[in-house]
Amino acid sequence: MRKNLLFIVVDCLRADVCFGNHRPVQTPTVDRLATSGTTFTQAIASATTTTPCAGSIMTGRYPFAHGILGHSGYRLLPDCPTLAEVLKTHGYRTAAFVTGPLLSHTGLDRGFDEYHHRPPHAHLYTEWGNQIRGTLASYAATQDPWFLYVHLWELHTPRYLLPDYDTHAFGRHRYERALACLDRQLASLLEKIDLDSTVLVFHGDHGEQYKKPAGGRRFGKVTRWLGFGKKRPIARVTHGYHVYDILVRVPLIFVGPGLFPPGLVVSQQVRQVDIFSTSLDVLGIHCESEKELQGRSLLPLIRTGQGEEAPALVKACGRAIPDKRDWLVGIRTPEWKFVFAPDNPRICPELYHLVEDPSESQNVLDRWPEMAEQLKQMILHIHSGYPRSSMTSGEGETRSQREDSPQGDLAHKLEGMEGRRTQ
């Protein structure tokens, strides 16, 4: 009997609030998933905004290869099969509940029998959540295999939570309280499915910069490197402005009895683009375009504990960087991270030694210029074969790549409207 696939993505969920012994908030449901399955503590997102990340999840490719190069206004390339399309051709029923900028014009609805975009102001604690639970219950009662993709928005500003959770007992500030509330609600989703017949993927699309509990500031110190070793403060933003680890390191948990060892913790670096191949591999499905993927299946790593850690490309392309020439491209290895703006030489490149400086507070470009150049060439090599413009803004791309449509404006306005509310 073929396994079902339930994919839960929590927008803005960073890894450090899900793993570790000194977390600021308790997440018993996420903890239960971790003890029931295999946890990757060093999973790296492809970008720091939702739409490019969703494209990488759905195709196993980086933004420059799947065509969604920015937060809004871009669409999936037609020759990139999605996870839903592949599963549908193998007899799966497919449905998605999505939110924010994941409108159908992006092409991310391809392959879904049902594609439900969350109405404004709806969330998991309203009738929208009951609709998701109802779909899960109806799918659980069928004999056909199914794939359900759920993208949750409760941690994104304005951070939805129930009134009973908006107290210091559940967190120091609204992000932590919203996570505590969401964790309890996740339990009501999971009770609708049979994990013996379902593979569950729990993931965060990208991370978040949220306000600190003290100091009187809404956000912590947020800066960008400019030339001559100087920094420029960035306005009040939560993600998309850079590729720091708080924005790209996200939780990734696979649960499936007999497939993913319970309680296994994998500390090797893995990538968001690896999820596509891993999901198909565990379901026993082959993708014809496998050679064109940037990702790879993680099952060999899970089974043997051995495997070379591939570098992860990361990109900052959000509304927090309004000038596309300032968009950032970076590469992360277990030891290093290099970041630069390919279209703006005035922005000083950044190099961080993650082993010695995990908080990425010291740009060591002057100390290790050879390493910076080596990592830069690695970025260029991975991009080889694609248009130069695809590295950042995609200026000059074809109409099939970009869709300047009213729906693109709607995605921009929708997130802007919600982001203007108080935290």
C-alpha cells in the first residue's frame, strides 16, 4: 500500500526555537514529532522570503533554476515539474492550503486537485482551520493515496494566537506566544491522520528576526555591510533583508514508521532543495527530471550516517531590499558563509567563519580573502549554464518566468497589509 504524504510548513519558523535544551518556548507537539521521526538540525532554506522557498520545496531546485526569483511577480518555469504534479501522475489525490504570496499565478498550484488560498484575516483558529481538519479527516477515510500541503501563517506578522496564550506564561513576546499556541493546535491536525500509513514532513520555509524581550526596541540590531567596512541600519523588517542563520536555518523533521528512525538527530548540513527528492524516494517514486535537480535524496545519509555535506545556496530577495541591485546571494558550508550582491559592487561582500563566530558578528573578509574568492567561484559554478541575470533580480527574463499581473500586486499588498499591523 502506497504511503500518503502530509507536508506542514510553518512560515517564519526558525530552527533554534524548535531544537536544543535552552529554548525560550516549549513545543511539546514538535518535540513529539522529533522523537517519532528523524530530525535535521542544520537544514538551510534557499531564500529568506516565502515564494522562492516554496518553489525550491516543490521542485528540488534553487530559485535561479525554478524561475521564482523574488518575493512576488515571478512564476514557476513550465519545464519544472512540481511535487504535486509527479504524485498526481502516480494516482495521488492532491490538495493544498496556502497563504501569503503563494497565489495561483505563481504556478505553485500546478498538480493540485484543490488549491485553497487563505482569505485575509483567516487562520488556523478560525473556520479556515476547520476546513483543513475536515480535508484531513476525509482523506484519512479514503483508500486512495493522497498528498496534502499545508502552509501555516500564524507566526508571520501580525502573529495570530488565541487570547489565552497572549501572556508571559507562554513566552516573552508575541513570536514565542504565537509558537506556543500554534504547537498546541498542531496536535489537533495530527490526530486526524494515521502515521502508520502517512509520511509527515514538518518544515519552516525561512526563519525570522523577531523583537527581543528587553531594550525597548521592536527588533534587535539589524545591519547590512556597505563598502569601507561600514554598516547601514535596516528598517523594521522581520525577514528577507539578509541571509543570516536566524533567517535561513529552519527545522526539518521526517516522520514515517519503518522509514525514518525515531529519535534520530542528523547534525550534518542539508538543504531545502533536498526535500523534493527525499519525499519521492521514500514513497518509491522516480522523477524523470532527476538529473536536472539541485537537491538529492537524504535517505542514504539517514541509513548510513555518512555523506558529503553539499554547500547550500541562499538568497535575500524580499521587500526589505527594494532595490533589486542590492539583492544578496550567498553560499553556506558547515564552516563558512560568503555573501555578496552581484549587481552592486558598492555593497561590501561578507565572510563569516561559522565555527568560531556562529552569531555572524565579525566579517572576516580581510583575513581570509582566498576563502572568500573560493566560495564566490563555487556560487558562479553552481549557476553556470543559467543566464547571468537569474542570479539575482532576473532582469531580462522571459515572460514565462515573470508575470507582471494584478495578482502579483495582490500578493505584494497582502503581505504588506499584514506586515503593517503591530506585533
